[in-house]
Amino acid sequence: VNAVMMRHMPGDNFATVDMSVVDLYDGKLEMVKIGAPPSFLVRQNQVQVIRASSLPVGIVDDINIFVEQGVMDSGDMLVMVTDGVSDAYPGKGEDEEWVASVLGEIIDLPPQEVAELILRLAISGNGGQRRAADDMTVLVVRLESSF
């Protein structure tokens, strides 16, 4: 994809990749990030910020692919956001700090409510506008044991 974008699409064309695969039998987690904003793994009272310092696809010839592996336990929550969400509070330090602090306070809410709350906060932090200035997507997944 990177080679095609570099050769056949002149100008400012780029794409990010943010992908997570969870094995539902043993909880193994593999995250692939290329130019994507941070993701968050919430475990008990801890929020782990997963960052990748790579440029998006289509910017440079050689891309760095960030791969993080780990394990999700029952009750752990994975939160992935687009840059429209993480950048919603400019000038407040690191872009992801506000998301991590909110997640630390709402770890017991169901995933749908977590996603809706983060999205509402991102829209309201967008300079007081009622509409998003950029695309905003929040994905929240909680691993639960069925035993």
C-alpha cells in the first residue's frame, strides 16, 4: 500500500493503520500501528497508553511498523480512538493524557457507555463547537470470561 501511494498518488495522501487482534481463547493481544494515535489498555486501576512513533503510510518510502504483543485478562478493556478524539483538547499536554485520565475514572462502565462518554467529551472539548472538526471514532472492547 505504501509503495502504491508513494508512486501513484502525488500530494498529501496518507493513511494510518491501527489494528488489534485478540485470541478469545487465551487472551493473546497483538496490536499493529502505523501512524495511528495511541490506544489504551485498561486493567484494574491502571491505564496503559500504547504509543507508536511511526509516520502514516504514504509519507515516506520506508515505513516503520509498530507491533505490540501482550495478554488481555478477563475484565480488561481495550480502547482505540482516531486522532480527532485524541487531539480534541489542544494545548493540554500530550494529546492522549485527557483520554487516559477519563478512563481511569470510568473503568467500571460498560464498553458502550465508555465509548459514548469519550466521544461526547471529545466533541465538547473541540473549542466549544457542537460538531466534530475531524472524524471521531471510539472503539471499546472488554474481554469477559464466559465461565
